[in-house]
Amino acid sequence: MIEEKLVIIIILNYNKKEDTLLCLKSVTNLNYSPFEIVLVDNGSIDGSVAAIKNSYPGIHLIESKKNLGASGGRNLGIKYVNENFDYNFLFFLDNDITIEKNALTEMVKSFCSKENIGIVSPKCYVMNAPGIIKYAGGMTVNFFTGNISDIGGGIKDEGQFEISKFISASGGLFLVSKRVMNEIRDFDERFNPYGWEDVDFSLRVKKLGYKMLYNPKAIIYHKGGKIGRGKAINEYEFSKVRNYFYLFRKHANFFQLFIICLIFPFKILFIAVKEIFKGEFGVIVSQLRGFFSLFKFKAK
């Protein structure tokens, strides 16, 4: 019975009080049982902690004194879970989401229906753009071209993403089994403060021989990303560029890296021209900072 399997939901917050309260309202309405909520506050200064304590006193709230980044914050949550729960699954969620009440039930069902599943991912819509897909289960990663793209990202959902299938890389919102967590242990904190830590996590899971499954019946709405936010955030762009290169240095082989290096100058030119036409000059500067920071950034 899936109802007997304990799911721990780990949510990370950093100065997004209103988003987090909306997220918690959605999560507490899930029709799955049993589950517990572990919320890690990453050193917020916007009154998030007081508001969460007042509105949701029953959740497990971990207060970090400083911003540990996405990987660091999630690892703090994982540590707390390992010390306090005998669980079956971890469900990682961003705080700028809402979730349909049957989504978690559907995702746990996926683990019960197939063997050797390590991760199950949902169908994710852009919160502020009705019917527009953020990603259908996850991402595609091409280790020859260096291209990473959301499956179905920005496309109007007209029923073309209704088939459950295996994917090559998960997005940031996913359910993972305890068996996998015992082997993976944590997120790579070299990806702090944020950017591609979720893709790295799923690629590590895949290398262990586990499969990642997309369940289109599990529906989540996500505010994050340029489509949802409506504008670029410069520090986010800096971190994404730096961590993009670390991701490929970590997972690509020598030949793939050689091909990427040949293609990359043209990719930089294309991106720069596109951002110039959008008037995003700050984004270009941030991305260049991210690139040049690589000379000080040593991969493990």
C-alpha cells in the first residue's frame, strides 16, 4: 500500500515569504498520507520565519543563520531528515510552487509500478502563464553541443505530454527513493549558490544505474525561471554560467569537452546578440563574470 510509505517533503526558502506561505498552503492540502514537511530557511531577513511559525506551527522548520545556497540548504534538510525520520521517499520542492492535491500520490504510485526507479518527476506548468509547460518531467542534456533544455519548455500543452516515459535528466522538483539517497547522500555544494545542482544530482543517479520516470498525472505549477519571473536576475545568471561549465567538466568525457569548446564561441555570440536585442545588458555582464570566474574555480 502506497499510503504506508512515509514521504518527507523538503522545501527551501530564502526571502520569499509570500511565495512560501502559498506553497505551504498548497502542500498541506495534498491527499497523500503519511508525509511530513521539512522547511529550511536559508537565513531570510524578510520575516519569513515568524510568518511560517505563525501560520504553520506543525511543520519542521530549520533556521540557518546564513544563506547556504540551494545545495547547502537542501543538504541541511537531508541531514535533519536522516537524524529524525525513518522515511521511504524525499520530495524536493522549490518554495515558489503550488501543487495539485493528487500529485504526490501519483508520483509514489510510479515507484510502485516499475522496478529500478530512482527518481519520479512531475509535469510542471509555468505558474503565471496558464497552459504553458515549464518542463514535462525534466531536461535534455547534450554532452556534444553543450545544450541543456527543458522538455517542452515554453510550449502550449495540447495533450502532447500525456505519456509517462523515462527521461535523461530531472528538473528541480522530484521524488527520490531512500535507497538512492543512501547511495547519493547529498547535493554537490560546488554548485552553490544555485544553478544545475538538480541536473547534476539526477545525472549521478543515472550513473548508478537507476531510471528516472516522468509522470504526467502529477501536476505542479512553478513561478521560477525567466518565463515565470518575467525578468532575469543578474546574480542568478552569473552562477548559472559558472556552474554550467562545472557541470560539463564533471560529467562529459574528453572528446565531448573538445567538441563543446569548438562550438562554445558561436554559442556565446548567439546568446549575447539575443540579450542585446532584449536590452539585458546586465545579464551579459553577469554571464561574462561567470565565465571568467572559471579560472579561479577548480573542479573536484
